Amino acid sequence: MARNFVKKRCATDRRWSAPALDYRALLKLAVPALVIALAGVGTAWLMDRPIDAVKVAGTFERVSAVQVEAALAPHLGGGFLSTDLNVLRRELTELPWIARASIRRKWPAFLEVTVHEERPAACWGEDGLLNTSGMLFVEHASHVPVELPRLDGPPGTQTMVAKRYFELQARLEQRGLSAVSLTIDKRGAWELKLNNGVLVRFGATAVDERVARFFRALDQVIAPGGEPVEYLDMRYTNGFAIRWKDASGRSAAMAQEIHPDAW
């Protein structure tokens, strides 16, 4: 005999109902916020007028204001507020001879651009130019200042060579000297030339140790005598070789090896 089962509802089986909302109160809050938002958008739209002018400032020696304006022109189609200043700065710093640039908006509708040119610190190779950070910022300069030191080495060694040059130059200046050239060859051997004509060979190994030995020799052996030196060869384990130009009692054709116990 079939039976009909009746499901009894438990006390906890209750339907969920959404709380009543006060739509009038919500409307009172939403309308002012919407008005403020629309006013802000409208104000920004009115202020984002076309750029009227670009004012360029800076000390120009290698870069002209015309070059700066030409680099910026393709990116000035936007409005006063919508123009991306980071894009403009990137375009300017990609120009040769520009180290950095600052750009500011000036009310009502023009941009103020200030450029800072690179300061060449050394010549790289035949006609490249390095800045004070050792970066090659011009690969082929039309004019290379003759007073710049000459640095050279395999491709990609610019920063390393420049770093060692700056270190050597700082120590040489303390002694009234300066470096006119510094090179590293494909084997990694270093060679330095001073403004008094002395050539110094460091070789490719234990370079830091040999540099320290060179400055000791410069202070304790060469400077006291004051005799003309043609070159110093630091490529020895404990000492160095020195070639004098025409000193009495020392052959100009032979290098004399000097060990630490002699100085």
C-alpha cells in the first residue's frame, strides 16, 4: 500500500530576503558625487587645450634648440595635460650630446624644457667620446678635442677602461702628472702613457698589484732622481724594469730590472 510522505519544515528552514533599501537616500548621495565627477572631467577637458609653445633653455654648444624642437614635434599632438612628459624626456635623451632633460608644464598651455649636455671626459678609439660615467655617448664625433686623453680597447670594454683611467688619473694628479692614454689589447694587457712621455706596461695579470708597485716606484725611485725615463715595465713578479733615456752610467738601450730590496 502506497504511502504519501509529507516533508515537515524545520524551524531553521527559512527563506532569505534582501534588506529593504532606502533608494531616496542613496540617490541623494549619488547625485552630488556624480556632479562632482562630471565637473572634474569637464574641467580637465577644458584645460587639456593644445600646446601653444615649447620654451627651450640650456647652454647649447653641441646641441641646438632647433634639434630639440624637432625631436619633440612628433609627440606634441596631445593636449596640455594629456601629453606624456616621460615620452618627451626619453626622446630628448636619445639625442647625441644630451645627458638629461627636464620638462615642466607651464600654465596656460606651454612646456618648459631644460637640457643638459654631455661633458666629454675622454676619447675612445679613433673618434668616439666617453662621458664622465665612462659611457660611449658618441661613436663617431666630427671633432674630438685634442686635450682629451685617449682610451682604447676591444668592443664593450669602454666602461672598464674608463674606470681604471679615472682611478689612475686621480692618483697621478696628486703627483703633478696626468695620463694622456690608456689602452687594453685583445689579450687583456694594459699600457699607460703619461704627459711627461713615460710609457708604463702593466701586462694582463695581477694588474692591481702592479699598479700599486708602479706608484711606489714613482715615489721612491723615479721622482727622487729626477732623471728622464723612457718606459717602465711592471710585468715582473716582484720588481720592474726601467729604461732611462740618456742618464749617465745607465744604458738607454737596455732595461734595468729593479727589485724591492733596492728601493
